[in-house]
Amino acid sequence: MSNFLDKLDSLDRRYIFLIIAIVVILPLIFPLGLPVEPTNLTIDAFDAIDNIPKDEKVLVSFDYGPSTKPEIHPMAIAILRHLFTNGNRVIITCLWPDGLFMSREALEQVADGEFGLEYGVDYVNLGYRPGNEAVIKGITKSFPANFTVDSRAININEIPLMNGVQSLKDIGFIFSLSAGYPGSKEWVQYASDPLKIKTSTGVTSIQVNEILPFVKSGQLQGIIAGMPGAAEYEQLLVKNKIHPTIGKAGKSMDAQSIAHLVIVLFIIVGNISYFAKRKKEKKY
Amino acid sequence: MSFGNIFGAWVTVFLTLAILSYLYKDNPFYKIAEHVYVGVSAAYWGTIAFWNQVWPNLFGRLWPEYDPATLTGFNKFWYKIYNGLTWFSSSIFPENGIPGNQEQNLWYIIAFLLGLFMLARLIPSINWLGRWSLAYVVGMAAGLRIYGFMSSNVIAQIHGSILPLWGNGMGIGDTINNLVLIVGTVTGLFYFFFSVEHKGIFGKVSRVGIYFLMISFGASFGFAVMGRISLLIGRFNILIEYSKEQYGYATIVLLVVMVATLLILNLKKPEPEEEIVE
């Protein structure tokens, strides 16, 4: 036993990488169908979106890029499905340069492919503007001053959906798809809190601890937390007959669960090895 | 399936495997992917920023589209400068102004000059001009952030942590939750109060604060692991998708080629023996 623990202590970390790779790949190829139960945080976000009045204009900000696509993109797809089913009209902004491509991909799939909606009437993509929180602060005063044209270079004054939308005050709800700075926190600081606009968010797992206090204090209406949050939201869409099947996040949850189990196992074995080594050192 | 899609799949697979190959050890595939990433990111960011911000919002407001017959006074001179720029690049400065129907706003000359001053940092004799632009950016950012931070992170969070322990139909669970939140907040703040030595009652309270902080770090670590696994799943989903016949078995072919190349490189150049430090 002591010999085994000594070997563990000097184990080449590449074996651990290999084991993680295997336990992630296998459930992706052979799904197990482990259950996913929505948590209160995801249910709160779902309810907040469900309660937006029909025809209300909703701003969805794509503040992420390809590096966090597996976590955030399934949320974007699920949120757009929910909003368009509700009959809301969607205005897209991007605080991240890559967000423009993410938003185009999501709109192509959901707005054009699944719902057959009309650009400029049912939804509009204003695109990316550099400036981080300065852009948010800017649109609290005026959209046209910050977005003279949309992502297709159409003048903002010629877009029917933007008629009567002078600033963020004319928006009923904000949803930030956020992978860091600028993102959810900045939307709360510069738009949601000063203008008292209801806001919700979907964030990467690593941000959850940082954003949770804003949810607990009521500054944000629920939170979709990482890939598991996205899977829970997809589950809620299926339960509420908004969409017939679960999406990419739900299908990836088997791999996530098995990988977590293996990592927990590694932590336990690593600790046993550490304490055994310490005991041995004290002995001699 | 178009050639573009198949080619894109092969590039995606190559770059993904090249980056993952670093887990084995530093190697030429990883170096290629790293350099491509840095170069493409910089070019992409620069292009997007120029065409989405500088061109419509700065140039578009300084020289909006005009009718040559209506130009009067200062604008006659102003658009002569523009016509000079048209010679420099007709795609950036098209004839008769920047399209988009913006209103002319000459206050943006200040922003234009500050932008030029920032570029002056590249010329040693006038690089001091760049300090003015930086001073503006620092001042503006500090002012903007203090406002947002004070209202949302400080005042709203203090308000959010003033919680009832009973009444209004609260159950025992709510009471415990609120109690934990209040105790965690207060003891956490005690830990970061360094003007008094952490001894006696103060030491015990700050010790409780440390436990709360440790639980918070543990939760952060758990979320970080979850996030990284999610990203790995995303990559593997792509690799599995592109291993299909319609993509020419891109994943399988490239994996075999890369593993074989790494093995050959490893055989040719054995790892140096680690130095023993006594």
C-alpha cells in the first residue's frame, strides 16, 4: 500500500490528462442519459423571461467569444427560442468583438432557421462597439449616438424595430450572455441599477461566484450558470413545451458529470497520498 | 459539403490538436498554433474596431455624406481635407463623404486628435503627446468605474445584506440562510480589518471569517473545474463531429500524423536529463 501511494505521489501528470480525456470522450460517444434537475437560480431566470409582456423589446448582449462558446452558446440558443416564442422583439448588442459572430450564428439558427422572422422588424443585430462599459453608459442616453448603423451597415433610423427606441429606457428587459469583462456586472452597474430595468444573465461557470451576490440582492433576476445551467434551461424549455428537444448543453451533461466524479476521486486519492507521505516523514 | 467547410474543419482540428499537444510537452505544432492565434486575434480585433467604431462613429461624424452643391463656409475647407484623404484610400474615405446618414459633429475632432496623440507614442521625439490621451482615458475610466462600483457593488450590496431573521412568513430555512449570510459578511469584513491585531475575540471572529473565505475559494475552484471541463467537452464535440466521413476523417488523420511526428521528433532529440539540485 505504502509503495502504491509513493508511486501515486510521483505519477506523471500526463496520465491524469489521458484519463480525463477518456472519461470525457466516452460519454459523448455513448450517452448515458443521466437526469438533469433545474435549480432555483435557473428557474428564476426562466420565470423572469417568461413574464416579459408580449411585444416588449428585449436587449440581448453577446459578451462572449469562441473560447467560451461551449458554455454560453447553448444558453444564447435557448434564450432566443424562449423570447421569440413569447413574441418578444430582440435587439442584439455585442461588447466583445467575437460576440458579433456568435450572435450571427445564433440568429441564423433560431430567428431565420426555426422561426423565419423578419430582420429589422422582429429582431435586429446592432453589432459590436468598442468601449466596454462606456458603450452601456452611452446607450442609457442614446442609441443613435453609439450605434449609428447596425451590423449590416443599415442606418439605425431606417430600422423599423428601432422606431421609438431612443435609449435603454425604452427597453423592457436586458439579458447579458457574459464570459467576463465587460459583461453582466457592467450591465448591472451602468444600466440595470441606474435605470431600474429588469436584467438577467447567463455566465461561464468561473464567474458564478462573482455574480451570485447580485442575484441574491435582487439586482439580477436569476442566473444561468455555465453549461449545467444551460442544460437546465433546455430542460425547462422542453417541460414547458417551448421546444421539443434538449440542445447541445443537455447532451453534454453525461460527460460533465462523469468527469466531475473522476476529479473528485483524484482529489481524494491525492489527499490520501499527501497525508500518508506526511505521516511517513514525521515517523523518520 | 463545400470545399470551404471541409477546409475549415481541417484547420479547426489541426489547431485544436496542436494546442492540446502542449499537454504532452512543448512542441512545434503548439508553437505554430500559438503564433497563429496571437497574429489572427490582433488583426481581427484591429479590423473590427476600425470598421465598427472608428469609421462610422468618428470619420462618419466628421465627414458625413454630403451634396457638393450645398457646401458652404468652413465645410468647403473641411471637405477639401477629406478629398485629400480620398486619394489616400477610396474605400475608407469614399467620394462625397462617409455613408450612413450621420449628422456632422465637429466636437469629434478632439477625439480624433487624442487618437493621433496616442499613435505619436511610436515617434520618440513627440511621444510625450501620448500622455494627454492616456490621461484622458485614465480619468474617464476612473470616473466611470467609481460611479458604477459605488452604486451597484457597495450601496446596493450593503442594502442586500440587511436581511430579516424572522417575520413575513419566513421559514426556519430562510432564517438560517439569512443568518449564515450576515455572519459570513460581518466576519469576512473583520478578517480584512488590519488596524487591530487579530487576537482574543477579534482573532476568533476573524478566524470564522477565514472559514467563510475558504468555503468561497472552494466553491470558486469547483466552478473553475466545471468551466474547464465544459470547454473541453466543446472541443471534443467538434473533434468527434469532424472525424466523420463527410469531413474526410479530419480528426483521425491529423491525430495519427501529429502523434507520429511527435514520436519521431522525440526519438531524434532525446529529453535532456533533469539536473539534480541538492
